[in-house]
Amino acid sequence: MSTSEESQPVRFRERVGYATGDLASCLYYNTFVLFLMNFYTDTVGLGAAAVGTMILLTRSGDMVADPVMGMMADRTKSRFGKFRPWLLWMAFPFFISGVLTFLSPNLSPTGKLAYAYATYMLVMIVYTMINIPYGALLGVITPDSDVRTKLSSYRFVGAFTGNLIVQGTFLYLIKTLGHGNNKVGYPLAMGVFGFAAMCFFLFTFATTRERVVPLASDQSSVGGDLRDLLKNRPWLALGAMSILFLTWVSIRGACLIYYFKYFVGREGLTATYLVAGTVCSLTGVVVTAPLTRFFGGKKKTYIWLTLINAVTLLPMFFAGPKNLALIFGCQIVGSLFTGSLNPLVWAMYADTADYAEWKFGGRATGLIFSAGTFAQKMGWTIGGAVAGWLLAYYGYQANIAQNAGTLLGIRLMVSVLPAVGCLLTVFAAAFYNLDAKLLERIADELKARREGAAANLAAN
């Protein structure tokens, strides 16, 4: 592909099309983070510790698939490109696997746990096979770092829209479609989300283009790609940031429904609380680019916003069950300032793909993004497992009034522990070393290399 094709503008329709893919992903991701633990404990009847262990084991196995999928995508050859065809191929399996996960077959306790292992592993593998190529697509739609930041902002408008849909409608769909029977309501509600997600991914496939293509001389071996990844300092820093960030997000997200059901005593407020945060997060997404300019770069912006997040989490520990103003106020203020974190981190991953090509001579965009997803899934895995284990440690028992120690533990899991996670994430971010000046130099030198290679090819 010529450099003139790389420089073609990314128009509004394509930005919306790319954003729609994360809307599809978050119909699953947010459902799993917020409701899967509660589904397994309160509807299926599994123990919290058993669920935590199941999440750890199944997600750990799935994480191994992430870099494999990234390298497969990097080596895919089709008339649609490297990454887009996977959206087409995996859209229908994505739909079906989601529904299977939320079925409650009439089995023995051991059979129920085995079914949970099998279906959750299946849906996570399918999620990997569609989400890794989708994420990597950001790195090849455009070579422009600033445009990627804007495109990443569009992506997370889609993500938070997906979150809004889940948070505002999932419990309602369960109740309405199941007529009060959660064992019927859960798979039907997930069927609605799964069908919508399939359609959204197909729209992403139809509306996006791959413009950045490595030169033939840039192709490298699997071993070389992996060695380059482990020498990529900014990617290593981002990996640590992602693990820590998703760990505390997963712990907090899994416990919010327990917090409102057992501490506040109003389970229905869970949806309102989550929607309020997501609406405010959308504002943060929209202002990602100006915030990045204000703070002087992606790294500084990420650090400052994460510190603000820590400050807004702590007061929630001191809120009583009737102090809804403080509970909701922490959510609203924190979300306003931290909605930009996700678009920032994925734009930073795209920058590390450029850094790898500039530093080591090969471009493995799929591996870079799959390894980023691997790190995020590790945080998601650790957080989900720890949430189950902590609930069991604090003495949680489903569908009964909880004792004071259990309620204290739930309060810690939605406030103090996430705040500590924020501080650890900031420490990891200090090691990320790509600033605006270096990124500009990388972009200029890569452009010159491609122009030179294209001229040599034309001469021959």
C-alpha cells in the first residue's frame, strides 16, 4: 500500500463504524464484569470461592490464546486485510457462545460447575478471536498518532454506550423476558445482547479500512516478534498498567450489585448508579484530546486522571446506606475525570506498535494489541478471582442478610481496595517513556522509510 493511501483521511462514517465494534464488545464485557458473578452465586447456586477459582482457571487458559491470536492475525492474508476478516468470521459464534454461558441446566452441583467451566471458557476464546483483531485494527486504520487518539475516543464512546445499554437494561430484560424467573430471563436477555453485538461487528467490518501495511522486508519470525515485544519498554509499562487497572476495576465492578443489594438495601439502584457513572464517563471520553493537550501528553494525562480517581473512591467507604448523595457524588465526579483513561491507553498501545517498528524494524500490530489484551485480561482474571475469594473470606452467603464483617468487606472492595489499585497503576505509568517529541520523530522517520521503500520498489 502506498503512503498516499496511508494518508487518506479517516472520515466520520469510519470512525463511527470502528466505535461500533467496542459497543459490541462491551455488551459482553460489561455484562460479565457486573452480573456474571451474581448470576453464578444467586441464580445457578455456585459458591463464591468456587466461582472465583473457575474464573481464574478459565481466564488463565484463555489468556494464553491472546498472543497466539495476535500472531495469527498478523499473518492473515485476505482481500479484506489482516484484521477485518476476523470480525466477519467470528460474529455468529460470538452471539451463540454468549447465550450458552447464561443457561442454567438442571444438573448436579458438580455438573453445574463443569458446565460453567466449559461455556465460560468457550465464550472467552471466541471473545479473544474477535476482540484481538478488532483492537489491532486501530493500529492500521491510520499511521497518525493524533488521529488514533481521536479514533480511540470514538471507540470508547461506543464502549460506554455499550456499558449504558448493559447497565440500564440488563436487569430489566431479565425480569421482563423471564417473567420473574431468572433462569429463563438471563439467557433471553443475553440473546438480545448477543444478536445486537453480532450485527454491530458486521457493521464495523463493512465500514472500516486497513491502510497501514508493513513492507515485505518488515516481516519477521514468531520468535523475533516475541523477542521484540519483551524488549519494548513502553509496552511493558502499559502491560503493568493494564493489569493493575483492570484488577481493581473488576473487583469493584463485581461487588457493586452486592453493595447495593445487601448494604444499601436497594438492589434496583445498581443500574441507576452505573448509568450515572457511564454518562459522566462519556463526557470524559469526548474531552480526551483537549485534556491530553492540557496536561502535556498522554502519560501525564493518564497519571493525573488516575490520581483523581483514587481521591474520589475513598469517601464511599465512609458513606452510610442512606447517604445516597455521597455515594452517587463519588461516582459522578470520579467518572467525569476518568472517562478518558481507556481511550488514552489504547492510543498508547498503537504508539508502542510504531515504536516497535521504528526500534526493531518489524511491525507486529496484532501481537502488540493481543499482548495488551492479554495484560488486561490478566487484570480482569485476577480481579474476578479475588472478588470471589474475598466474598467467601468475608463470609458471604447468597440471598440472606449479611453480617457486619461481610458488609465491611463489601465496602472495602468498592472503595479502599480500588483506590490502592489506582496508586499502584500510577507507579507503573512512571516507566512509560514515549513522549510527544519522540512520537513525532518516530512518525517522521517511519514515513521516510516507507517513502524510500516505495521509491525503490517503483524503480525496480
